[in-house]
Amino acid sequence: MRASPAIACFTLLLASAVAGEPLRRAGPVLTLDNGCITLEVAPDAGRVTRFARHGEPDRIAFDDRAVPSGTDWKPWGGDRIWPMFLQLSPQIYGAHNFDPAFDDQPWAVMEHNPAATLASPARLTLRSRDSRHLALRIIRTITLEAGRAEVLHTVRFECLADSPYPVHVWAVTAVRAGDYVLMEHDRRVRPAAEGESFKWWPALSPVRPAAFPLPGAAAPRALHVPWPAAASAAAPLKVGTWGRWIALVSGGSAFVQTVRYDPAALYLDESNLQTWLEPGRAIYEIETLGPTWFLRAGESREWTVRWRLVDFPPSLHTPAERAGWLAETLTP
């Protein structure tokens, strides 16, 4: 972790930035700042568009380009929440598509405290439109405690009517190019004796992805996904596994996301940690998935995803060394 005292962060706290310059198509931007981190959100798009420590490059990739016709998916990047299982989209929506209530409509701002103090965190709460297809509403709260290089995302699903469709919190974060991805790797769920010890999608990546379980004394261990070369851009690389954390490593630091994980729960995508790396279109993502929920009218569930920006000790250089340090350091 970066060893900066909280008081030092407060001397950098920007008392400005309630709203940033509007993006081209995603609309106005709201800012949160805790003295160490700046985070920006476009409520009209329901997406986080910036996440950076002061004086450092942005970790989020966002580009609100023109939307292709015939789809409700906005290929803009950022960080967003999707509740549906994609393979069920043709049955739910009549096509391979995304729910327009979450990906095509503005989210309402319920609360916005832009700057953290010792007395109160910076916080933004957004409410989605109601999904006619899933009978679902999403409440998303983003919290930055003062002086800490981390963010807590709390996602609440509210079921408005009985629905036959399962839901899960699928948090997808578009990131800038890095060096490699590390994921906690619980091989008890998919033992190597049963084939690959991680999940991959042959329809997307006809060639087996380069992903390597790292050595370790105890389970769960870690999975190392090297960054694909530009020459391998013909097909995306998508890899999934099971565990509590996923990290994009860039230089001597990492953008880490942690979640709770239950090996006995149902995960419809056969994994709860995933990465998508596609140099051809410069689309790179780290993803976490919650367990599957079957909700009835009036029921609600909450899920949390914690983001951290961490610095590796200078003595640690290899993916195995850094994965071991993350496993010892991180708690969901």
C-alpha cells in the first residue's frame, strides 16, 4: 500500500468539482474526491468514467463514441452494472442485447456529497430506471472514505414483481492497457483432473488463452494472465476463475477489486472473476460477478465490490511474488 498519512492527503483535497465538463454523449459528470482519489461518474450513462490517485494516470477507459444501430449496448467502457445473464438475453429481450433500463436510460441522483472529510465520506447514490423485462430496480452507492486509496461500491437489487429470470451483479470495468492480470484462483471448484483449471470461451477465443496457475503452498492460489501481444488481436482473450480478488498490474502498482465469494453458491457463468483482453479494438476489462439470485416481489439483496489502488513492495517483481503479497494483504 502507498504509505501516505491521511493528513497528507487532506492537504491535497480539492474543494471544487461538484460537476465536471459534460461528456460528448454520456452527459454531465459528477465528481467524488477524498484527498487521495478522484472518481467521476456520468449519471446519464450510469457509469464510472474516471478513477485515479492524485497526480497519476486514470485507470478507467472511457470513450462515449456513437452507438451502433440496432443495439442497446453502449461500447463506451467505464464501469457499469449489468444484472442479467447474457446467455438468457434472447429469451428475455428477444435478441442478444442489454437491458435498456440500465444501459440506455439515465440514472437518477439520490445523494451526492462530493468531498470527503473526517466526519463524512464522499458519496454518490444513483437509482436506475425500472426494468420492465426483469421487474428490477438497481440502487448503486459509491463511497470514498477520507484519505484512503479505495472505493466501496454497494449495489442493491430491488425486485418489483415476480420474475422467472435469475439475476446477478455483473460489474464490468473497462481499464487502460496494463502489464498483466492476476486473479485469485480456487481450483477446488474446477479441479485440474477435470480439464482446464480455469474457464475460457472457445467460441470467443478458438486458441487456448495463455493463462497460468501460479505455484503456492495453499489453496486458493492465483492465476496469471499475461497481456496479449498486438499480433494476437484476431480474437479476444476471455478468462474466468473463482476467488475473492482480481488485479490489473501496471508497473509497480495494481488496480484491485475484491468481492465476497462462496464456493457453494451458483455462478451462472461458471466463474466469478473474469478478464477480457482484446488488443484489436483496445478493449480491456476486469469483471466480478455475484452469486445467482432468484428474487420475488418485494425482495431485495445487496452486494459490494471494493476497489483499491496498491503499490507493491520494491523487492517484489514476479507475478508469483506479487500474487502472494496480494493474497496476504487483501481482504474483501
